[in-house]
Amino acid sequence: MLNKNQDQTVASGGAAIQAAGDVTIVNTGISTAEARAIALDVAKATFYELSGLARDIASSRVEEITNRVIEKLEKENPSGLQKAKDPDFQYSLLTVQKEFARTGDTDLGDLLVDLLVDRSKQDQRTILQIVLNESLATAPKLTDGQLSALALIFLFRYTQNYQVGNHKLFGEYLDKHVFPHSARLPKSAASYQHLEFAGCGTALVGGPLEETLGKRYGGLFLKGFEKAELTSRGISVGLDSRFVIPCLTDPSKLQNNAMNRQTIEKQIEEKQLSADDGAKLLTLFDESKLNDIQVKEKVIQIRPFMKEVFDAWVNTPMQSFTLTSVGIAIGHANIKRFAREFTELEVWIN
């Protein structure tokens, strides 16, 4: 527990650390135990103003969240333990400790720990470091539903997974990244107004979710074409599996072996296809696409819980919400919190 008594017993070879006095670290690095001691000292003065049971509860929560920070640093970024000596990192750590001490919310604690570990990887005062610092202060102002909204807006508007090459893989992708948030999405306009107030984004111009999915994952939503089309249109690649595969929606037909138009354009360039063949392959792709209604129906068929997501998207400002850098950082962290792995944040903020 944290308390006013800062007397310490130091083992042979150890170094005493007092938050209220000068702190001296003799060696160039610090151990896990030393990092934990420094982290706890950071919070002590803050909780002197509390009294009785409130201070006991806050102290217990601070020790809990501090241990979680240290454990995650040891696992994901051991060199980040050295950040315990850095004033700016200490300030970010104090933010995490204070917010978790106030609420004791496990989900919020997990999110803040993930953000802080990402912050520990930044050695310079870059835009990413500044955004992560701001995200640590902003996330506690949001509800679980708002955090889930940021996660899915980030996922659908700012990312694309090229590894989901069939409906089975797409369904597994939705299970991992979307399902944990699907039942939490807020329905009220006030929730999104508050997200704007908190600096997470702005409602601008957007479109239906099925339109976005159809553009980014169009290869999963094709009605296909007959084999005779390749001959009648004079497409010389024929049944080359690099360009043509059995249709995912209707196995009796064929379809382009591509996720979207950009994939086909890349194939044309890399395989040095003629301009004529390239144009015809693109035309086949465009003519084979399911319409937005059919895309929505197919996605719900693959994973029924997506109906809730489609409903929330169309009936709230989600479909037109554009994220700020802080909104992206929080959305990214919340996706990663459930999926446990995701592309590094530097891809979007650099």
C-alpha cells in the first residue's frame, strides 16, 4: 500500500530512492525492482490528499496498475524500463495511475497500459510521442462504447487486411477485430458530440459501411463470370490462376484473383501484361461486383453480429466520423487490446 511513511530498508548494494528528495541512480541502467519503486514513488504524493478508505483503495489500485505496466514493459519493451527516470514518461505514468486509481476500471486500465507501453518506445519528442501523451489523458474521458466506436471507425476507415483471401478468413478477421466491439457501440448523437469535444474526431462526409467494404474487399464480393467470357473478350491470360480463380460467391463461375482494383493494377504492372489485357481484367472486375445491398447481405451471412454494426454505422455519425491523430491512437490501442497484435501505430502517425 502507498502511505506517507517513506522509510526504506536498502539491501547491500542497493540504492535508496526518495520521491521527496534527490534521486540518485548510480548505474547507467535500472532493474525491474528499481523501476517499480520509482513508478510507485511517482504516485505517492498525489494520494496524500485522500484519506481513510479512499486512500487505501486508491493505493491498492495504483500498485495493481503499476505492476501491470512493469510486467508488460518486461514482456514487450524491456528497454522501456529505463524510461522510469524520464520526467515526461513519469508524467504519463502518473496519468495512468491517477485515472486507474479513480475508476478501477479493468478495461480502461488495459487500454492505458497499452498506450503507455507504446509511449515507452518513443525516445524523442516526436509527433507520435505527443499524440500518445494526449491519448493517455483523453481515453479516461470516454465510455466503453465510445472507445469501441473509435476502434471500429479506425478499423474500417483507415485499415485494410490483404490476408483475408476468402470468406472463412474474412469471418475470422471479423471475429477477432470487430466482434468484441459490436454490442458496445453507442447509439446517441451526444456520444459522438462528446467524441468531437474530446478531440477524437469530427463528423464530416462519409458513406455506408457496405460501400467501404465493397471497395476495400471487393474480391470477396463478386458474382463471377462464365469461362466463355475470357475467350469472347480476347483476354490472353486465360485460366492462369495468378489472375483468375473459382468465384468465392458462386463456385460454378470464375472471378478475378484480386482483392480490389488496386491489386489488379499492381498485377498488370508486375506481370507486365499488355494494356489491352489489363483494361479487360479491370472491366471484368467492375462488372462482376455485387451491389451495396448484396455486399451487406453477404457480410451478415458470414457473421450475423455484423447486422448490429451496420445498423449503428448508418443510424449514427459513425459513417461520417473522421478521426484525429488522438482518435486514431486510441482506436488503434483498443483494437490491439482485444486482438493482441496489430500493425504498429507509426504506420498512421509519423
